[in-house]
Amino acid sequence: MKRSILAAAALLAILALPAIAGQRPRDIVDVKSIIPDLVVDMRYLTPRNFIGEPIEGYHAAKCLLTRRAAEALKRVADELRPQGYLLKVYDCYRPQRAVDQFVRWGRDLKDQRMKPEFYPKVDKRRLFYSGYIASRSGHSRASTVDLTIVPQNAPQPAIPPGAKIRACDPVWSERLPDASVDMGTGFDCFSTRSHTRTKSIDADQRANRQILYQAMRKYGFRNNPSEWWHYTLRNEPYPRTYFDFPVE
């Protein structure tokens, strides 16, 4: 009897584990095919990120999402376009191998080359505890997107090699130029100033966040309150599947 109970418990534990899938389903699509004027700035394809080097699994500047998430995002874009804004994405689907690289980097306490730009006031030893790094990411379920808004017709500036990123700089003009409206911090700033409803930014910055927040919420996305840029579709089709096919 005891052995049967243990076996049943082990089976339940296995069934509770999230699935890792290596094949791209047909309903995970290139969002540019649905939102042609989407601005794509895939930071993990480049060294302009908190690790400081291109991330594993990113082979192309493509925003991949489930069709359900992409079509919901299209409704957001259609809502914001008459207000003079376009959507700009920093990250969409993220392969599990990229998440694994984040975890390895987080455990390497000697590598702090990007600290001044991305986590100037956070001890790297606390990045896991504070939730900035985890072994699983909603991005790998392909219905989570990191994004901002940019004024229509705003040219995307050329970024010179070696340019400082300064994601956490409070001054908009000192951060990496990317044509985004001023959200109070740059993308991937590990700081309480990135919390969506923080009071430590000015009224215009809070208003800009609300433009994005209200439109995303209206069309079925929920925000990660610790990251103003991070949204997940509420009725995502793969809630327990984490994919590992490359972005290409």
C-alpha cells in the first residue's frame, strides 16, 4: 500500500512538471506578418543586454508569438495607432536555452561588466531572490512580450558600436536612444523604478506607462507589476509548455 502511494505521488510529481518542447508549432507566427508596422528591436540578438553578449537561440530579428497573442497584440496596435503610436518589441518568444544562459550568468558572480547599465543598485547575488532571473520564463510559452510605444514616423537611431546602454539612467536623453517614449527607465532595468506603478518617476513617465498598460489590459494581456514592459496573454494556449526551438 505504501509503495503504491509513493508511486502515485511520484507520477503526480512528474505530471506536474512543465513540458519542454523543441518543435515550433504552426500556431506560433512571425508577428510582423500580422502587424506590418511593428518595430522590432530584439535586444537579445545583440550585445545590448544585461549579459553583454548575444544570447543563445536568437538567430534572427523576429518577434514570434502564438497566433492568439499576435492577434490580440494587433488589436492593441490598432487602438494606439490613431493616438500617434506604434508598438515596439524588445523580446517575444524566448527559447529555453536562452533562459538557461541567463541562469548560468546569474550564478557567475565574477561577471558584472553590465552592472552599471542594468542593475547599478542591486547586488547580483539577489537577482534570483528578487525575481529578475528564474529557471523558467513565460516568454518560452510564446504568449509573453516585452514592449514599449514609439511615436509614429520616429526614425530608429543608429547605435554606434560601444555605445553605453544605461538602461537604468533616470534621464531619458542619457539612455540608449531607441525612439521610445520616456517610460522612466530603459528595457531590462533591474530596479524598483521599473515597477509599473512606482511613484519614483515623474507624471509624464507614469502617463506614458498608462497608455501602454490600458491598451494591453483592454485586449487581454496582464502586466508583470515589477516590469512596465512585460505582458502575458491571459488565455495563453500553452500555459505549461516551455519551447526551445531557435528564433529564426
